[in-house]
Amino acid sequence: MDTPMQFLLDAALAPAVRAGATLMFRGLRVAVRRLVARWLRRRQAARMRAELRAVDARTLRDLGFDRSEIDSVVAEISGGARRTRVVSQRALRRLPH
């Protein structure tokens, strides 16, 4: 059986407990969203990698890269790496031939 003092203490703490629980669940939602987004990016990258590996070497050359660069290209497209290929290609175009 609660005493009047315990009842008042519980009533006073209830908003703080609710606020803490709200923050905790908000953080959990954010973490789950990030986890799902990361999983979807990796899944999409795996599909891209499989599709590019199925393409013949001549078509890959027409696309502007070699079979050995597939992992790098997929990483750049899917956001797993900086887009250094674009920077290096622009630099190469500026060089005299």
C-alpha cells in the first residue's frame, strides 16, 4: 500500500520517466532506421556487383572501367567510398595528350 508521500513522489516523477522513455524510444527508432538503411545499401551494392560481373569486358570498357574496378565502382556508387573516380577522370581530361 502506497503512502501519501510515495503517491506524490510517483506523481512528480511520472513526467520525467515518460520523457526519458520517449527519448529512449526515439533513439531506438533512429538506430533501427540507420541499420535498415545500411542493410538496404549493402543489398543494393551486392546486386550491382553481381550485375556488373555478368557484363562482358567490352561493355565494361564502354562504361569506362575495367573488371578489376567493379568493387571500387560499386563502393563509390553505393556511398561506401569517396567518389575519387570522378575527381581523377576530370584531372586526366585536363592533362595534355
